[in-house]
Amino acid sequence: MAGRIRQSDVEEVKARTNIADIVGEHVSLKSAGVGSMKGLCPFHDERSPSFHVRPQLGFYHCFGCGESGDVYTFLQRMDHVTFTEAVERLAGRIGYELHYEDGGGPAEGAGNRARLLAANRAAEEFFLEQLGTPEAEVGRRFLGERGFDAEAARHFGVGFAPKSWETLTKHLRGKGFTTEELTASGLVSQGDRGVYDRFRGRLIWPIRDVTGQTVGFGARKLLDDDPGPKYLNTPETAVYHKAQVLYGLDLAKREISKTHRVVVVEGYTDVMACHLAGVTTAIATCGTSFGVDHIKVLRRVLGDDSGIGEVVFTFDGDAAGQKAAMRAFAEERRFAAQTFVAVAPDGLDPCDLRLARGDAAVRSLVETKTPMFEFVIRTTLARFDLETVEGRVAALRAAAPVVADIRDPALRPGYTRELARMLGMELDEVGRAVRSAGARARDGERGRDTERERRGDRSPGDGRPDARSRQVEPRGPVGAGGGAGGRPAGGAPEPPREATAAHAAQPGDPAASDRPFSITMLPNDPATRLERDALQVMLQYPELVGDDLLRHGVDCRFGNGTLAVVRDGIASVLAAASVAPAASPDAAMPAAVATRSVIVDRVIAEVPPPFASIVQQLAVLPVPQRDGTELTAYVQGVVGALVDRELLRQKQELLGRLQRTDRADTATYAMIQRALVDIERERRTLRGD
């Protein structure tokens, strides 16, 4: 019977795991302030990064779609695993032994996804061993003829499936896998006489996801008597979706993220040839055309938000290659990066090019790439007879929309002149055609947007940023109550203009939309910004705020009801044993890091459920770029400003009371005056006077 994982173990594994490492396997993260990182959200399509990660606190939040959580939540959402499976996976990653309550232990065969991945891993090991057998000589010869030695095969995990109906099936059953699991993994097929090995007498490439887990296989036909297709892939399974997987991405992702370049080739051997030739950013699709889901995966790894990146497509020079290039061009605008096409001399693919002309030729192929727009324009013009007036006019009509579709307005005039030169036509005439094509495209787009809005089905998946994500995108620091002496000069991202109304929707408000409440929807007045920024640093840097200032901060009155609930949650946690000791942090991790995470966890548990996401957002929201003593001054300045505001309010109340007090009541009069003196002394201390 499966037991419940001990809560202290859950906290310990979380404390020992750097959430940035886990998220970084799916998203290219960049610095976004002190202790904060950001990237393109893996849960919705966007052009500007609104997905923030706080490694010290172990939380993430997307200010575009509202997704938030900790490292366990991230794995559950990305890999579709249960909470228990997420904890067990991370514990295995760091070598931590879990303890189970109620006398139980890990569930036998628990987690369909985990079992399918385990079956694929066992099959990969089996195929690797088989490549060394006498029967696999045909496979080794195939690799050798294409310039791949044994070391290259090992690096890419290439194996061999024996020509047998049930050798793999028997092997995996002997390791405890059931027929149902093998069928669900796509390793076996079902026939009239039962199950049999799907891959037989073929060279095998493991297909891995971005984290390096084997989710499927690609098999190349070797034998003349094999009636199957040239390439046979794993069918769609719970872990393998061909429209979302890119071969070689697990090996290429770090270099892609580092260089902001990716090279898209057409086959497994092309990926191998490119990597061995030094083009280590090469990837390929797996038995399907390059599509929208592939772009979403690539953009996150590429960090595709600045426009400085490059996506290079390599295609064969034949008609099929040109057709593939035009399909890629149809999706080109989904990238912020510049797109290029590389076609090798004589129409050779990268694998054949490496064989014929060496590694340098493969590198040169990528470096001498052609801009995608230039390639498409030339391909479009090639369909027409430019020696005739009719042909040139028809070519202009076909090519003008291509130029009009160029995103960068600085490039458009240059391509307009280039098109005029290619056609041998007057620049003014070509310019008018381009402008007219652009106007028609904009009118059509407006019509489609109107229709989407009428149907209510507009989605961020249409290739443009979702209108909602644009409205709630953090826009950079704003003042929280400026001044000298450590006073805050900047704060959390400014809320959008649409959210600055005094009566912004609050959590639980029936008028609020289904989208999770975002702190960027809070009123944008200085008082609310100060309260928000103070709570932010209380959650993120309690050790820098200090115990005394922290207690004074949570005693302050708040004007915003939503933030007041968070303040009460912090106050409750502080009052409950002055923050209970956290789970023992790893020796390599500062105790303050684990303590911060535990504080946030306990505040989340303390506040009503509708407010938990607000706590997470405040814990993830980046503070202005400061470090060392500047950070301490900022943190204490923000909370000090909040306390100073509270003391000013108390002073005004006492002054009013003093005016109403009869001077004959000398005892009361003197008591109020002493209280005023104490308040002024405390205010001067806060200001460092």
C-alpha cells in the first residue's frame, strides 16, 4: 500500500532543489532583478517574458496568464504527474531518501507516465546492447557509410532492434513491465495473435524531451524485405507527442540558450552530422512538419523575446525542400528572432554534405545562410516568366504581400528596392504595390479579430500576444515613496492603465473574471504601491528587514483590503512561535534561503485560499536592481516608509485629541505630549536623522 510522504521530507526536498534548475530545463531564464529570473511562459504563448522565478523562495508566477506555484506545481503542470510523483522524482534527482507514513511506501507501478518512461529507458538500454551483436552488422555498416563511428553512436544513443517478433517484449516482461504498459508506451503492437515488437530489424534513435528523458523512438529501415516505411516512429502516447518533440533538443538546448541560435534540419542523421561538425544547435522534427507547437517549445529555450536570435532552416534544394521552406515561412512571424534558410550546394543535406566535403562545409552552410524573406521572394518570383510584362505584373502581385509582411519596418524599404531590382520595375510602382498589400492584410486581420471577438474564441495561440497578457505585463519599477536615506526610490512593476481604477476587482469578487487575480490589477496610487512593496520585501527578505521593523510593519494599518489580508497572514505566522524552525537545509544552502521559503509557504497556508496566489505573486515579483548594502537599505527603507506613514497617522490622531483635551486636565495633556515626543523620536530614528 502506498504511504503518505512525511511532510518534513517534502519541505526538505523542496529546500534542496533549485527551482531555476528545473524550470531552466524548459525555459531560457534571464536575470530580472535581485534574486529574480524571467523567461517566456511555458503555459501560454507570448512575445515578451512575463514568467518570473524566485530561486531563493522556490516560487514562480506568470503575470500574463496567472499560473503560479512551487517546483512541485511546475512539474505537475509540465509533465502531468501527481504531487507524490513530483516529490519522488526530485528526491531521486538529489539522492534523498523519502520516508512514508502509515506504514506504507512508494506505490508499486504508481504513475502511468513514470512507468512509460521507465519502459522506454529499459528499451533504450536493450537497443544499445543489440547494436554490438553480429545481427546488427547491417546497422553498423549503415552508420559507418554515413561517417558515424561507434563513439558517435554512443553519444546519440543509437541502437538496433533485432529482427524478431518478441525479443524486446520478452526482455521487458522479464523486467516487470506488463503487456498493458508496453502497449501504452508504443513499444509493442497489437495483432490478431497478440502483441509483437513494433521495431524489428531497424536502426533505432532514442527521442528525448527537453529534460533528457526518452519518450519515444525513431526507427530506420535497413532490410530489403522490410515492408514498412523508411522511417517508423513511436505512435502518439501519454509521453510522446510528435508535434511537441524535437530530436536533439536535449543535447542542443544549452548552446541554443547561450548563442540565441537554432538550426532546424530534416532528419536524425542530419542532426548527428551537424553536431559532429561543430554546429551543436541543430535539432529536427520527428516524422512531422515543423509546426506551431515546435515553435512554442523552441521560443522558450531560445529566449525568443529580444529579436536578436537566429533560426536557420536547412532544406534540400529540390521541390520538396522548397515546399517545406514555404511551410516554415507561413509560421515565421511567430518568432521574434530573425529567420534564415540554408540550402547546400547541389542540394545536399547536412549528412551528405559532411561526407562529401567535410565538417567545414557544414559550418559554412549555416554561416552563409540567406534571410528567409529573400529566399521566399526569390522562390516566389521563380514561378513566373519575368521576360514578359504579364509575368512581371503577376510576380509583383505575388511577392508584394511577402515584403509587406516583414515585421521590421527598417528592413521593408530595402526589400522593396530589392524586389524592384529583381523585377526590373520602377521603385514607385513596387512601393505602391507593397503598401497596398499591407493595407489589405491589416484590413483582413482586423476583420478576423472582430470575428474572433464576436465568437469569443480569441486565443494567445494565434501567434500574437494575448491582449490580456499585454494588459497585465509588469512594466518596470515605479516609485514607492521616494527620498534619501534609504527610502525606496523604485518598487514593483507598475500596473497597467486599465487596472488603476479605485474599485479594481478583488479576489472573490463575483465581478472578477475567471482569470486569476493579479497584483498588477491593484490601484496604482502611491499608498497602495507602498503597501504592496512593503509586503513584497517582508516576504522575500525578512532577515534584511529585521525582527523589530518586521513587527512594526505588520502592525500598520492598510488601506487596501486585499493587501491587508496578506499582512494579517504574515502577522499570524510571526506570532505563531516567531516563525517555527524550517526543515534542515542542505549544508550547501544558506539557512536564510530555506527560512524564506518556509515563511512564504506558511503565509500561503494561513491566508484564505483566494489570496494564496497573491502571496505567491508578491514573493516572485522582482525588486529593483540592488545588491549588498543597497539592497538592505532599500528593503528597510520600504518597510520604514510604511511604518513612518503609520506613525504620521498616529501623530495626527494625537494632535486632534490634544486639541480636544481640556488644558485643565494636565495629566492627560502631558501624556499626549509625551506620546507625540515618542512618535517624533521614532520617526527620526527611522529616517536616520
